[in-house]
Amino acid sequence: MSSRFTIQTRLSVVEAERVLEGLVQPKRFFLDPDPATPDRRPFAGRIDGGAFKFQRVITGRNSFLPIIVGRVTPGDGGAVIRGHMRLAISVAVVMTGFMGATLTAAFNRLPRELASHNIWAACVFAFLPLFGALLIGIGYYPEKHKAMRLLVDAFERNRVVG
């Protein structure tokens, strides 16, 4: 799962990086030392020399949160933010294995179960690949749209061109 995006703005590269820095807090591995003043920025990650890598900050757990990777470059009359959103590599590997195993099982066992009129087993073998696709769809796509909306809105507030 990967989707590319481009945001053009009249802001300079430095100003565009500043907008991104206003959205991205440093990634923390431990609790915030001062919980009375939590960081309210919507993303956590890094921005370094025009390159960035971050993901949304959420309160619950979601292994399907998109990782946003890209670069801010000069463009015609401003800056261009080019990037892509993808699943974490570990999640992609696990889901590829899960989907491969369930699809193989479904193709091998579903005809036999239907021929023997074992509807319950046929439903299970048919549902498992759909369950994997549903997990990905529910976990990844809404978060991808939320992240993109946050990025576009931040640049629209700062005179976005397109």
C-alpha cells in the first residue's frame, strides 16, 4: 500500500519546512517528561534538510497508520512537497503472508468444502481473506485521508497554489 502526493505552494522551501515543523513533533520513545504541557502537533517523526518521515499521533493503537515520507524541493514560484504514504514494512510483510496463506487456503479448500456441503467451513475459508482486506481498509485508508487533509489544510492556511 503506497500512494504518492504532491503539494505546491508559493512559500519558499524554508517557509514550507517551517510549516511542516509546526505539524511534526520529535518522535519520543518514552513518556513526555512534563505531562502538564503535552505536545499537540498532529504528527511525530523527523524533518531534516528538506527530507521528512513522520506519522500521525493517535491515542489508541493502529498498526496500519501510514508512514509519510518525502522531500521539500524548490518549484516554479515556490516550494513543492513530494511524498508518499505507505504501511510500515513489518506490517506489510505480515499482511502479505496472512493474505497469501488465506487466499491459498481459500482456493484449495473452498471447492472441497462446497462439494461436501460443509457451508460453515466454506464460509470461514471465504471470509478470512476478506477479513484481512477489511483490516487493512479500515486501519489504513481513513488514516491516510486524515493525514493528507492535515497536510493540505496546513499549506492552504499558508497560501497554497494547488
